[in-house]
Amino acid sequence: MKIEIIGAGAVGLLHGARLALGGAQVRMLTRGKEQAELLAREGIRLSRGGEAVDVAVEASTLQDAATAEAEASALQDAAKAEAGRNEREGRWHVLAVKQTALGPDLLRQLAALLRPGDSLLCLQNGIGHLEQLARTLPGIRLYAGVTSEGALRVGAREVVHAGAGELHYGPAPGADGSASADPLLAGWRQALQRAGIAAFLSNDVEDRIYRKLLLNAVINPLTALLDVPNGRLPEHPQGIRLMKALHEESLSILVSAGFAATGEEWERLLDVCRRTAANTSSMLADVRAGRPTEIASINGELARLAARHGVPAPLNEAAAALVHALE
């Protein structure tokens, strides 16, 4: 099966390497030409368990792939009009870029790259992007995914598999069509199985998105603002108070939006901090590196969700404003 991974950060490289090792035909689509040429020439270096392996993949810039697809589409449309058929088979794509990358240029490239009959699995943190992608990509089967795999990119082509996790995915909330009608799904599931990726087709993907959002809404902004690794957050004298308050407010917002709370959310948050004690959150890493963060798609979107449901969100609004100030 041919799978295109859009984005060659930690998550994209990890999934690309594992799927290719499982026998899938993988093409990495990057933002920069230099990284694409490096991946095409040397492959992805996957490190795990103290060992490293080089994995051959195809690679191109997203812009070049989009341009080539638009040109091929025009030719195929002409042939279809003449012969009454379309020879292009549907393709499975994985969108593994951060939400901060989902600007007009990338959306334009996606619209040129994907065609009706294609499937797109979205692995972004936060909320708000699925609606944007649905508007941009009519006729594309959209899937939302939540992954707990640990991945660390240590170079343009090297990724460390830092911890085993799971991928839960399902048709994006509100998306047209269903998984049962997707002819590409069987091939994708087989590719995941051959790659050894623990993946589950879920009918409660929206709840899983909200569950991960609740964790990100507390850990990410507070570690960025206090400049501490995840494990230090509950130990910080102000950190634990801020965690509780931000968690309670965020949970209230999500419940108002339909999230099915279990009563175990606070303990799960503390457990994640313990299990990832030495980790630097992605938001703290972005702040330290001077990069834009995903605060708008996490706490900013929570504040907007609260406004739609008439729930106050002063702490999420403050967290968003403060992290924006750090940016």
C-alpha cells in the first residue's frame, strides 16, 4: 500500500519509518527541499532500544508533490472526459504537521495534492483544525487520530522511538461518509498491523480528542510558563494550584460540549506527569526555541468552545495570552 506522510517531524518520521519497515510504500512530504533530498538519499534513521536502523523511503517536498498532482489531475481529467474513466486509485495520507503549520499555503497545497476518493488521517493536537480541513477538502475522507507514541526528532532524518503507545482513530466528527464505506481502510489497517503499530479504529474518537486536549491544556501552557519539565509541575509550589484550577475549568468546558467525564481525569493527569517526568513538553520546547506554539489550538480553542456553550474560561484565556506573550 502507498502511504504519504505529510510532515517530517518526530511523529511523521516515526510513523513513516515503522510503516516502511512493515512493507508499505512510504513517501515523506516535507516543507523544505534539503530535508526531502536527504531522506530520499539516506532514508529515515530509526533509533529504539539502543539500536538504529536506516529505512529507505521516497521523499519530496509537499509543494513539488502538489504541483505534480495538479498537473497529473488535469491530464487525467482530460483522459476521463475522452475515455469515460479515471485511472487514479485513492491514496492514504497521514497529516503529521503541527497545527501552527495549517496556514493558507499548506491548505492550498493539500487541496492540490488530495483528490476525491483519498483518505486523510489527522494527528494534530488541539481542536478546530478538522472543521477547517473539511471546508478545504470536500470529497476527502477525513479521520481524526490520537497517538500516545513517544517520539523525539534528533536530526533532519533521525527519530528516536522514546516510548511505546497506541493510535486511536476514527472518522472525524461531522465528516461525510463512514469508515465502512472506505475501500482504503483495509489496506491501511493491514499496513499498521505489519508495522507493529498498536492501532484501534474507534467510534468514540471525539471523546479521545477531548481527553488528550484536557491533558495538553494543563501540562503544555504551565510547563511553558514555569519553564519546568512535566514531572516538576505537580511539585512546583504554585504549579499544583494552577494545575488544579486550570484542570477544573477545562473539564467543565469539555463536559458542556458533550465530553463523557469518568471522574478519573485528575488522577490521569498526575499519572501522565509521573510517567513523562523527564519530558520537555512540546510547548516548552517551542518557547525555548523561539518557535510559534500550539496555544491557539489548545487553550485558545477551549476558550472559544466555552464561549459557544456559555461557560466562563478566564484561566484558559489567561494561559493563551501569557504564552502568546512568551512567543
